[in-house]
Amino acid sequence: MSRPTLARINLEALRHNFRLAQSRAGQTRAMAVVKADGYGHGIADVGRALADEAGKYAVACIEEARALRDAGLRQPVVLLQGVHEPGDLAECRHQGFVPVLHGPEQLQWLAGDGQSGLSFWLKVNTGMNRLGFRPEALPGVVAELEPFRKGLLGFVTHFACADDLDSTMTERQTRCFADAVAPWPELARSVGNSAAHFRPGQPLYEWSRPGIMLYGASPLIGRTGPELGLRPVMTLEAPLIAERTVRAGESIGYGANWVADRETRMGMVAVGYGDGYPRHAGTDTPAAINGRRIRLLGRVSMDMLAVDLSAAPEANVGDRVELWGETVSVDEVAACAGTIGYELLTGVTARVPRVYR
Ligand SMILES: *Cc1c(COP(=O)(O)O)cnc(C)c1O
């Protein structure tokens, strides 16, 4: 027997979420963002599960694009961070990887390489100020790319505040982008991360780029994935390996920072920050056992955490505890840990086997 701590991956839920993204995008086509090992779900299985629906994949770097090819997938793969060295351009051409070129160095690499046949996008910086060319630089950039013009598929920008429905930054970025690319109506445009799919009236143009929503977690501040019609894809579960009753005045775990104020039946669960469960999730973070919601007690250890079994008197050693999934959304756990679902899903460590359904 092995330790039954695992991440169940529901590929049917993944497809449901992709279809939801595609339906919210309307005429826009959605490319499936599968970077960071498919947001921790396993890039090969996620990629294969979406092969019939996604016209393109998007990843951060060329290693991830190779993983999709190794999984037998032939669709174009957009490299959202471009290439990291000039030598990678030849591989992009041969493999159908489509880098997003975002800075002058990358233009020089392309010029130096001199070969045609590479397809690429250009990144426009509309206010995120991570990567991309300023809007006013675009005419010069496109002119410089004249010898490679056949490979220029279109323009990409990325939103800084799309997760916040109260912020007007996305509208400003959208207007800035639309004005910047207006001189090239024949080229494609791509602006939308997951959050943009939920913003009323947000134009998504030709290609959207949903990531987190495919995995069932929420892209919006203050909302959970299920509230947005998304289905959780990952269920992180671990066995209850001990139970005991602590007496009033006794503490649990490192730092002894949770002290029972009455007799409390508690259990130990075989999962911890060594598995990617967030150490910042403290007492009262929700979990579930046998479909019932319970709460964490005290500090998360590397390989274990404690739960309060008062709400689940029938629970016993050997029962499976859901850390997040169908009953407790990863968004709730993330909120308790002061982070976002993205970080929890991508942070599940290699020690946790992914089991696919
Ligand atoms: C990661 C990423 C996305 C997907 O964002 P989500 O919020 O996960 O939907 C889209 N575009 C770019 C440029 C990205 O880096």
C-alpha cells in the first residue's frame, strides 16, 4: 500500500470549463492556457483532454511546448513569454511554436536568424508594464519586421486588473490596445485572460486566453469558481491517519498556537506543505470529510495537518479528507491562506500523484 494522498483530476470537468469559456467568448476562439504543468494538473493529460476542442494551446516557455509535442499533440502552441535565446527560433519554426515577441532583443534575434517561416505575435504594453512594446512604438516595430511580415499573426496584450470588476483599468487598457492596433485590421488580436470572459461588454476579439477558469478556480476577486458556473477539476485528498480527543487547555502541533477551550475530537491528515498545501492556512480553514465540512486546527506541518472532527462524529481513521475539490472550493482555501487558487493549484508538489478520470 502507498500513502493515499493524491490529486484526483476530473477531465470531464475540465472540458466543461473549456466549453463554458468558449461559450462566453462567443465568436472569439479560446486558446487553452496550459502553462505551469497545466496549472498543476499535468500538462500532457490536460492537453490531450482538450485536443478536440482547443484550436491552440498557450504556455509560458518552450519546455512546456515540448511537453505538449511529446504528448502527441500537433496544434500550434503559443509561447506567452516568447523565446529565451535566439537558438530557440529554429525549433519554433520546425515545431509550430508561436512565440509572443515582446522586446527589442527578440526582434534582433529574429533579424539575426534571418529565416522566414516563423509565426509569431507581438506583445503590446497597455499598462501592465511587464512585457511588450509601447503603443506608439508599434508602427516602427512592424516596419522593422517587414521581411518577416508574413509570420506576424497579430497583437496580444494582458490585463492588470481584470479580476476586479470595480476597476476601470481594463476598459482603459482595452481602448489603448484597440487604438494601437487599429492600423492593421487584417491582423488578429488577443486580450482576454479568464477574468475578461466574465466582464460584461468586454471585447475579446479573435482569440481569448483562458487559463485558471479551465481548472475550475475563480479568476474574479471575491467569487468562487462554482459561483461562476465552473466545475472543480482537482480534488486534493488525503487520509485521516489518527484521531484523538484533546482536553481543554491542550494544544495541537508546532507553536502550540491552537489551544482547546473544551474537549475536542480531532484528527490528523496525511498532507502538508510538503505536498503544496499552504502553510498559511490556519485554524478555521475549511476541509471536508465524507461530504461534511470540517475545519483545520493549528499549524500546518510539512506532512500533516490537524482537523476538528466535532462536525463529523462518524469520521474515522482511514476516511478520506478533501482539502479542496467538490465540497470545498480551492478559492475558499486560498482566501484563508491569503493567496489565490492559482498558487495552490500550481503548487501541488511532485510527491502527490495525479489520478485521472
Ligand atoms: C497566464 C496567462 C493567461 C491566462 O490567465 P488566467 O488568469 O489564468 O486566465 C493569459 N495570458 C497571459 C499572457 C498569461 O500569462
